[in-house]
Amino acid sequence: MIHETIGSVGHLFVIISFVTALLATFAYFKSTQSANEIENDWKITARVLFGLHFISVIVVAASLFVIIYNHYFEYHYAFTHSSLQLPTMFMISCYWEGQEGSFLLWIFWQAVLGLLLMIKNPKWESPVMTVFALVQTFLTSMILGVIIPWIDLKVGSSPFLLLREAQPDLPVWSMQPNFIPKDGRGLNPLLQNYWMVIHPPTLFLGFALTLVPFAYLIAGLWKKKLTEWVMPALPWALFGAGVLGIGIMMGAYWAYETLNFGGYWNWDPVENASFVPWLVLLGAIHTMIAHKTSSSALKTSIILVISAFILVLYSTFLNRSGILGNASVHSFTDLGLSGQLLLYMGTFLLVAIGMSIYRWKDLPKDQKELGTYNREFWVFVGAAVLGLSAFQLTFTTSIPVYNKIAEAFGVLSNIALPADQAEHYSKIQIWIFLAVAILSGIGQYVWWGKIKQSTTFKPLVSPALAATLLSVVFINIGKIYTLSYIALLWSSLFAVLANFKILWFLIREKFSLVGGALAHVGLAIMLIGILFSAGYSKVVSLNRSGFAISTKVEEFTKDNNKENKENLPLWLGQGAQMQDYLVTYKGRRIEVRGHKGYFNKNDFEIIEGDFHAIALKNIERDGVKIATKGDTVTVEPENTYYELEFKNEEGKAVSLFPRWQVNPKMGTAISPDVKHAWNHDIYTYVSLDPRLAAEAGSEKQWSQTEAQTVTTGDTLFINDFVAILKDVARVTNVDGVELGANDAAVQANFQVLGKNSQQFTLSPIFVIKGGMVAMPAFESEETGIKIKFTGINPQAQEFGFAWNTTQQELIVVKALEKPYINLVWIGSILIFIGLFIATYRRLKPTTAA
């Protein structure tokens, strides 16, 4: 049965949310233009309309979740993004995997913020909410999904389209008009991660919060409150910067533990698209704080607040228009919304620029010029440097846009993004953030009156000298010889020391004032972490085995066999030295739904094309029965984990579980696992698994059978191993065989010696049951040996064995040591705490800006 009602309800309330947002815009606009009782009547009407809009958005969001949660695969959105096997947590993730769902998330957050503004700030309500409601009108139009018939214009893309409406050309509809798929395509396995449950909502809340200072600014320009808008807008800007920054860092950490490019930031165009508005917003915050005594700061604030919001819209255009399809793996495909996105961005850009130009002559003018000892001067310089960083990132990221514009004018443009984006951006941004670090230290000293014209810059001498001494120590210990790295190290240490001195002063004066200093200390610490973790990351998986992984594939042979030297082959059960650890590959592992940890893949038979497996033996974990032999369990078949045991010189061992994912949407996706220490991470991933890289389902290739008759103590040389027959003894229990009174079984025990003094055991069985003889083969994956009895001569105590060999199970791993990476996370946390402390302080109405 097709569940058309829930989709109809959802689509109806999308229309209602659009109409109520549009009507609320008109009502709030009329309220700003009216006076006394009429103004109040319009305001009450607008409040009711925006309240209805909020309720409508909730109903739309709930309707889509009902469709996803209940697996209504007759709907295109549910079919495309979810499946029967998704846990509830990841059903939430697939909610915003698609464009329509992520737009709905953005709409929801702005509806919540609009409701708060409507209640909390009645003096600014009408003009601010006019802007808010208009933005909501544009956003809800993105999911409207209606066609204007007389001009054949599609407005928005609805998340409530039935599959037959979204793909009407499928042949199945002519045979089965009410066809419903039994299962959906599922969520991209790379997004089946807890960070993807919380990262997008946080990021979109940050995007939504950039609208608040923008709305106050437009309201201030509109009502000629040219300076008054800053005070109510500032705490929202601070809070927005904190939330958006957290969202960005969540995405960075997701990349660090899910992708295998070797770090947490790759200067991907979509990463830049969220980072740039954050930089501009930080610049705006600094100039907004300084606006009272500087008209230059006020004018700069206007430019930066507008830019921050417009850049959010621009990043939305880049991400959703499909223009970055060949430049970023994160971008969406084009749903035909490019024109709407451009109209959305262009409308607010023109309105903001027009109103700013109109009011520019009325802005207050400075009575005196800014000087070197003026704190507003340093704020302005700092904001300018942040703006320079944002400009450089935006300029390069927009290269695909330049090509499209040229193409629209009939000019063929083949300007390409940098081949090595990380190197391109890093070599420029390192100097910009070096300047940011220095300015943060100087600016705090000037701001809090520690530097005056009478003292000149003498108070900075002690942190500068201390930073120099510490730099000399770190340069010699860390062997830092690159000029830009030395400069960044010194500037970051200077910033830590200078800002910490101010922080200590403020803690003793008044704790609520510490927000800015704490954020600056965090920035400097984070820069030190970035310097060491990225600049001095080193490969520790050096291949000293003499085994060349490939002599033909260019990926391994180029650059003087670089990858052959930096990728370490590991045979199952055999250890290899890596840095200070003996690393042993213990085998492939899988996840069993509902149980923590990983389980031996060989203990299960995976059902092809399904999310289930059959237990081949009784499975227990810590005394708890997981499955009985023959039970069917739910697994995550696309994920194969590799247990790597890291054992230090003291014998303490810890296991890592890097992952290979056979991803139907992304191909083979490789994810690392990380061994954490206080001063470094060991970042490890499986770069090659020959068995999984081969065609799925291919059988092992065994050698021709060899045979020999031996007695106890004799030695066999098999597959580069030495196998010694220790004994042949009677056994009473045989797995899978019930022995009767007249039955018998014996087991041979071979001690197998390998490299690095490692030992293995081969235990073939000889069974007599009901007068019949069985000699099942014993297979050892660690050694690549399959051996079985061929006969027994009890009188001579001679035993016949036959064996085959195959390639020992092998994986290739790459591991990098990332020194002091914890400083990146610690520094970023301090930045956000500082921003939230500053937000709390600015919420107080008596606080001076």
C-alpha cells in the first residue's frame, strides 16, 4: 500500500510554511511602516503568522522523518537515502544526506532563532523579523517543489516526491503502477558515523546564526539606528562564531578518523566554503567590539557582517549547484536550484549594498585619526588580515565559477584548481596566520592598556624574548629548519605567552572579561599543533622486509619507489617492527549489530547481498553468548576491520582496527584507526588488501598437492616454514562430530616456526566413525598451509600427510606519526570556550561594547 497521506500532509505544510513566511514578511514590513495601534495590530498579525510558520516547519520535518523511519520506500527521498538495515541513529543522518533534508534542517534552525528573537527583543522585532521572515521565504521555496504551469517554471525540490514522480520513465510503472521497492539504496556508508549525526546540525545552526547580526544590521540601516544595532547583534555574532567553529572542527575530526588522506584538513573547496564565513565573522566581531570609538570600525563591521552572511549563501551555491562536482567529493549534485540560489544570494547582496550606500554619508565620523597606540587600530589591522585570508581562499576556491561565467559568455576557460591544493593554500595561509598570531598578542596588550605612548612597546619585550628562547629549544629538539615553520613557531609561542599574561591579569581582575584572551591563547596553541602535526608528520611504516609491494604499478614505483618504501607488508600472525612497537596482523574482523567490539570474520558466513551472516561456531564475548552455531546475526557487510596489535618494549599491547569499506556509492573507502598518546598519534590505515582488492568471491589459488610419510619428531619444509611433528594423540572431542563408543579420533600437532621466532600450530584430524574414515583438511591462514592425514601405520608409528600451500594472507599498512596533534583539539576547544564566555558577558545589558 502506498502511504500517500503523509507525503501529502508534508507537501501541504511546506506550502503553508512558504505562504506564512511570505505573509509574515509583509505583516512585519507594514508594522515598521505604521504607527501606534496600527503598528501593534500588524505586529500581532505577523507574530501569529510566524508562529504558524514555525508549526508548519515542525510538521514538515516530522513528516519526512516518519517517511524515513517507517521505510516508506515509495518515496524517492526514503528510497535514495535510507534502508531497512539502518539503525535509528543513522536514520537521523540520512535525514540530511540529501539536499532537501539539509535545507529543511537550515529552515528549522532559522525558525527556532526567529521565534527567540520575536520573544526576546521586542524593540527590534519588526525590522529584524522582516529580514528573518524574508530569508525564510527564500529558504522554504527551496523545498517547495511546485511547477508554475503558465511559464513551466519549477520552484524548489520537494522531499515528498513519490518514486514514480521522481523517476517516471522507469519501465516498472507500466507493469506495476503501485510498485514499492522492498529496500532502499541506503545511507552512504562513509556517513554512517556518529559525527555525521551531530556535525551537520551544528554546522547549519552556525549558518543560521550568521543571519542574526545581518538582520540587526539591515534593521539598523533601515531605521537609521546606525550604531545601536551593534549591541544586540554582538552576542549573537559571538555565539554564532562559536557554534560554526565547533561544526567545522567536528567535520575536521570526522575526516581525521574516517578518510585516509592523512589528516584533518585538506583545503577541500567545500571545507573552505564553511571556513571562509567563519573567518569573516571573527573579523566582524573584532570590529563590532571597537565600534564605539571608531567610525572606521563601524564601517568595517557593516562590510564584514554583510560579507559573512552572503558568503554563507555563496558557500551554499558552491556546494549545491553541482559546480564543484569535479573539484570536491563533498559537493551535492545539481537539483536545478542554481537559479534560485543565485536569486536568493543576489537579492540580499543588492539590498545590503544598496542600504549601506544610502546610509553611508550618515555614519559617524572619527574626530581623530587612528594611531599606533590606539587599540582600534590593531583591531582594524587584525580584521583586515582575517579578511585577506578569506579573500585568498575564496578567490582560488571559486575557479570553477570563473570557468562557468566565461562559458556563459561563449569563452572557453580551462583554469584548473591547484594540483596540490593543500600545498597551494598552506604556503600562503601560513604567513597570514603568522601575522594573526602576532597581532593577537600585540592587540591584547594595547586593548587592555598595557601598551601606551608613554611605555611604547617595552611590555612586549619579555614575551618576545621568552618566545625566542623557547623557539631555539624547539628548533634544536625538533630539527626545524624551514623558515616559514620557524617564523610560525615563534609567532605562536609569542601569542601564547603574551595572551596568557593578559589572561592571568584578567582572571585576577574579573573572570567574565577573559573570553577574548582565552580564545587568542587557544588560537596560538592550535597553530602550534597544526605546525607540528602537519609539518612534521612522518611515515613510521618503513618497509624493511625486502618485499617489494609492486614493481609495476606507478603508484608504488614513482618517486624512487617511495610508496614501496613507506608501506609495510604484514602477513597474518607475523609481527613487524614499526617505530617503538611490534605490530602484528591478527586477522579480519566484522561488526555484529547490537554488540560492541569486533568479531573474527572467519567465524561467520556472510550472506551475499544481505546484512546478515550465519555463525559457524558458538560465539562468546566476556562470558556472554553472542550467537550459537547456525544462528543468523545482523552484520555490517560493507565494513572489514583489520586487527593490528601494537606491543611496546614493556609488553603492553593495544589493538587498532582500521577499516576497508566496499562502498556502493564511493567505491572502496579506506578509513584509519588511531593510537593516541599524549604527545603524538599513530595514524594507521590498510593501504592494500590483495584479497579484497581482487574480484569478490574469487577462490584461493592452491599449489599442487605434496605428500610425505613421517614419524614423531620429523620435520617438513612447507611454504617457507619449518613444521615439526610433535605428537599424534587420541582426542575425544571433534568439532562438528559426535563420537560413539566404537568411534575413534586422533589429532596430529605440528609446531610451525616462522620469522621473528613466531610459532604456529597445525592440527589435522583423523576420524573413524561408524566404520568410515574421515580425514578433513586443517587450514592455517597465518601460514597459508592446508594439511590433512593420508594414512596411519600404527605398527611402524608412521603417519602420512598431504598438503597444499597458498599465498599467506597479506595486507599492506601505512602509518604516520602526528606529533602534538592534541594541541589542535585543545586549542580549538579553548577558542570556543572563549567565544562562549564572551557571549555570556555581552548578553548583559549593562556591558559596554
